[in-house]
Amino acid sequence: MKPDLTERVFRALMGLYPREFRERFLDEMIEFFQARRIEQRYRYGARGSLRLWLHLVADVAINAPVQHMRAIGSGTARDIPWANPEYPRERHPMDTLKQDIRYALRTLMLHPGFTIVAAITLALGIGATTAIFSVVDAVLLRPLPWPDSERLVIVHGTRGEELTGGAAYLDYKDWREQSSAFESMGVIRGQSVNLTGTESPERLIGSFTTAGMLEMLGVTPVQGRLFRTEETEVATRQPVALITEALWKTRYGSRPDMLGSTMTLNGQAFTLVGIIPAGFVAPQFSPDVWMPIGYYPNRGDLDTRGRAGVQVFGKIKQTATVEAAQTELDGIAARLAAEYPTTNAGTGANVRPLKAELVGDSRTPLLVVL
């Protein structure tokens, strides 16, 4: 069969080799050329052809001078690698990777001190990065663990430009009754309580709250129910309580007859009406027992204006914004200041997204550390 153009070009390139070399290996080299040009990576398109000829020209440029030197020195041309029939075809990338890994391991074994330091450095770096990313993911990236968390806010009382660290309970009642930007509002006041009437008294973490607060945070009781409105108001309070599933299991051994039983808290009998699931996390802290705000021991925090004694939370309506809620509470605070100048002059309210409150000033340092 008459050779085509590419084969004739290849034969012309072979003319650069010594005559003795061509006489011995030309047929094998032609067969090698024909096999190589039909390989998948060389068959199609200008790029494949260019790649083929770059390889061929490079081989000739390297090996032809060597063969001429060997011919002059009476060397054997069969020593030339690519012309040898036993010369291996192009290596698989995995073979190269295996060789690189073996070489790296041998090098590291020759320098054990460097290897140990490098391994420790990598372990510390990866571990620290994983740890700080876990914190950033939990604090900055993920939503808060409550439904519609983007609408949850915390409302601080203010005096002048300063936050009072809470709010007056009577001011909260006016905000709740007069505002229209909030879907719901509630308060929490934490304080430890004494559990007595059992074999051994115990100090528990307590939380005094209003009806609707736990619903706002998406709580579904494991057993029983949550508080009703009349049970938590100061004027109509009723001695009912909720405990956590963890306390139910550890203190009471998961007794199935707990609902309706009484427990003595701060010297008063409370009827257990519900059990809060273990997976629930409350804002700021997680108590063992929940009681109506009307039973908060420091009554002055509940019936005295101008005394910041509770923490106020709210859920903004879907049709409202934090800015609209702030404007509305500013108006209510101005009316209260006019109505109660002795206690409310210079006081106000500060509405802040709950996530911003919990993250606080940690956002920038966390990102810098990450």
C-alpha cells in the first residue's frame, strides 16, 4: 500500500538517523508510528495531530544526535529507548502517582525530624480549621434553632443612650398591648429555685415566663401541654410548672404518671402540666423547670415601673420589619414617658434581631480567626 502523506513525512524525519540505524529499525519505527497515530488521544482534530507531531519531533531531536554519536563510537543503536521494541508505551497517570508517592515516602523517611514536625503542623492546622469552621457554621451560617428565627427579636429597655440590660415588666405589658408590628411577645426571667419535698433537696435552674413564649420558640411538649395565658399573668397566676425531659429522666426515672403530680418549688406546691423535649434550646440559657412569671420571687421587678427586671422577646409579623417595630415602640415609649414622667422619663426600647444579639461582637473575630 502506498504510504500516505503523514507516513511520508515521518519517513523523511527518519532520514535524520544514521543509515545503519534506519536499515535495522525503520520497519519497526514505521509500525510504531502507525500504531501510535491511531491512539484515541491523537486521532481527532488539529489538537490531537499537533500533540502527535510534537512528540515525534521531540523524540527525533533528542535521539538522532545520540545515534550519530553511537554510530561514530561503534555503539549499538538498539540501546536507543524509543526505537527499542521493548520500550514501554506512555505511562498511565496512576503509575506516575504511585511513583511520586513512593518517592515522597522515601524522602520523608530520610528526614524523620522534618516529617514529624510537618505531620504535627498539618494535624494542628486541619484540626484548628475544622474546629473554628464548626463554630462559624453554628454561629454565623446556620439559622437559629427556632422556627421563623429571622423574625425573632429581643427588646431591651433603654435609659438615654444606654441599654438597661432588660426591661420593666409593666413597660412590656404596654408594648404588648399597644403594638401592632409584633405577632407575639413574651418575657423570660431566670433564677435558680429550690426543689424540696423529695428524699434530697436540689437546686434547679429555673425560668419564669409568660404564656406564648414557648410557642413562639416552637416548643412541642413530650407530654402534656404548655402554659395558658391566665396561668402566667400576675393577677390570675396559677401554680403550674413544666420540666425538661432531662430532669424527668434523671430525677424521676421517666415516671409515666408525672403529669398532674405536684413538686415543691421555693416552698410552694406546683402542678406539673407538661414536659419540654430534650432537644429544645432556650435563648441565653436552658433551665430545668419553667414557671409562670407571676411567681417570680422579686415582686418589685413585676409591679414597679422603671425597674428593668425581665428579658423581652418578640416575633415580628411577616408584613412588618425590625425598623417598623422600633418606630412603633419609640412612639409607645414617648407616651409612657409623658404618662409616667417620674419613672419613664428618658426611657425607651431597643429592638434588635435575636441572632445579632446572640452573635454580638464575635462575628469579626470569628471570621478573622477562620
